[in-house]
Amino acid sequence: MWSTLLIAGVVFFILYRLIRFWIFYPWYIQRDLRNQGIPGKYIPIVGDLFGYRRAYLADDPLSYAKEMAAKYGDYYYSSFGPLPCLNVSDPSLIEDVLKTNARAYHRATLGREILSALLGYENILLAEGENHARHQRLAAPVFQQQNINSMIPLMAERISSFLNKWTAAIDDKKQPITYDIHEEITNLSLDIVTGCVFGTELINDQHVHEIIFQCVTIAMKELEKRMFNMIVILPIVNQLPILGKPRIDQAKEEIRHIVQQIIDQRKKGLTKSACKGPDLLDLMLTSRGDEKTQKYTDEEVSDEAITFVLAGHETTSTLMIWTLYNLVNNPDVYRQCQAEVDLVLNNNDEITVSTVSLLTYTEAVLKETLRYHQPVPVLVRTATEDNTLVARDGKHIHIKKGTSVVINLHVLHR
């Protein structure tokens, strides 16, 4: 009897959550936006999920957002599955959400639930409120300029080794070789980031490096798939071994096992930084923030290290891949970049911050690539309280608590 009641209670709880958060509340929010004269469309439960999925399967995941913006303008309402959204590419609205009214918003539930399956919550990327502020205070000394400067020789050494491998392969075959740039640059980026975070002999082990690369690749692919399954936002369901969760868990455990080995060895003094100064692991283990902030816990060190590796290598490799693509398709720009690099590096024995600052044209190319091909093309924030946004046309938009604001940087910069 008790088991029957328990099952009935669980079923009732799930149905209640579904009806309240997937039907009633989304309808309530979209009605409020519609009554303010904001254009858009609303389809109960599924929303625009099929449109985004169609674009994703067509290998052009941003095309649907561009279609909607072209149809409705700089701001419109829709829903991603059952989640009600105000989509914006208006600069004034974006400033309000990210700066002026930033305290009234936090990262969207869907994104946090999906990423937390791999990263956990104890990191600067997914922490919220005071916990996030604490992580910021702890991270501030970690990313001081002198610490970053000490990592540049390691970056230069890894890049040089990478290019030498390509050169040797070409010299050996005496003919052009075809490379998968996405795989090569992603591997290089991962190599550099892991070196800067951990800088240890264990990471330099090729077998360990391959394990990390494979685990990261598997986990990121499974996380992408989970984006289109709204059921993962339910607190109980998102922990069930479905929708790629076992593969993500296995990848996470393998990565965490390696990271914990590295942390334990560093604490015992068995390894040391490969940078000229301390690497990120050293800095996290010794960082104490300020008088209000306790030092990192072991769990936080592990979560932050994994976050730095995953977020750092993914965004960097995406930028580099698109930059190479743009240079190949714009030979005049390529030649100017090459000439600038040759001039600067021929007059300097080593790469330093000062050296890099002389590459003004190359920096402009990188910034233009970032503008046109954003590594993170969409940001999502959820309102934690009622607030008002003001568009550049002067329209005041009243946002209800629980509304997700989708900031489409890709549309903004096109």
C-alpha cells in the first residue's frame, strides 16, 4: 500500500510540475508580452523546438534564430520547448539585462542543468548569487596579468611543437597533406589549456591526453543532444540514466579521476608548474580571495579546473578555426597578417605580451572574427523578479519573474 501511495505521489508531483511550468506559466508570460504589443508566436509545450532542431540537423543551428529575427525584429516572444522567452538583439535591451538590471537575472535553468551534468555547480560559470560573487573574488588573483604573462612561454612552446609536427609531416611526404582543421586546432587548444591549468608530466602523457580529448568530445556531443530534450529540466528526470546521461557520467568520472590525481600529486609536491610562474592549479590551491572569502574547497578546485579546461579550449579553438577559415577566403588579409607577424617576430627573440601588442592588424582580424563568428552566439538569462527593460526605440517592456531573455549575439552582430 505504501509503495502504491509513494508511486502515486511521485506521479502527481511530476504532473503538477508539468502542468504548472510547461503549460500554465508559459501561457501566462507570453500573454503578458503579447498584451504589450510585442510580436511573436507561441506553441504550447513544444514551442519553437522543432524549428531549432531542424536548423541543428541541417548543420546551421543559428539559421532559425535569424529567420525569426528577420520576421519579427529586434525583440519578439517565443518559447524554447515550454520555456517562455523574450528574444532580443536590441543593444539597449541587452545592456539592461547584462548591466543595468543584471541583479534581476541569473543564468537560465536549462543551460545550467545541462552543463552541470558535466561541470557540477561549484564553479564560476554556473554558480549564482553570493556563491558566484565568492568565486569571482577567489578567481581575481588567479587571473592577474603577471600570472597570465608567465604562461605565454608555455603557449609558444606548444604552438611551436604543433607547427613542427605539421612541417615534418609535409617534408616527409614531399607533397601537400590534408588535415581536419577542426580536430587539429581543438587538440592544440586543449593541449595549451591543460598545460596552463595543470602543467604537469601526467598531462604530457600522450595516453592521458587522448583520454581527456576523447572524454571531452563525447561529453560535449551528448550535451548538445540534451539541449533539445526539455525533460532534462525536471529535477528528478535529469538525473535518470537516459538521454546520454550514462555516457556523460562516464566521461565526467574519467576526467575527474585524472584531475584528482593531478591535484593530489601537486599537494604532495610530486609535480610542479610547467609555466615560468605558477600555473592555474597552483594559484587555485593558494588563492584565499579576500577577508570575506574562504579559500577553494577540494571540490571547487576540481570543478573550476575542469571548467577552465572545457570552456577555455572550446571557445579558443572555435575562434582559431573561424579565423583560419576567414584568412583562407580572404588572401589579401592573410598576406597582411603574415607580413605583420614576420616583421614583429623577426625583430623579437621571444613572444611576450609586449610582442603580441604590436600585432595590431592581426588583433583587428581576431576581433572581427569574434564579432562575426561568436564562440558563444547566444546568452540566456532568466528574470528572478519583475523588472522593466527599455528598447532603443523607447518602448518599455515589463518582464515577469521567470521569463527567459534570449540574447542573440549572432543576430546583433550581423
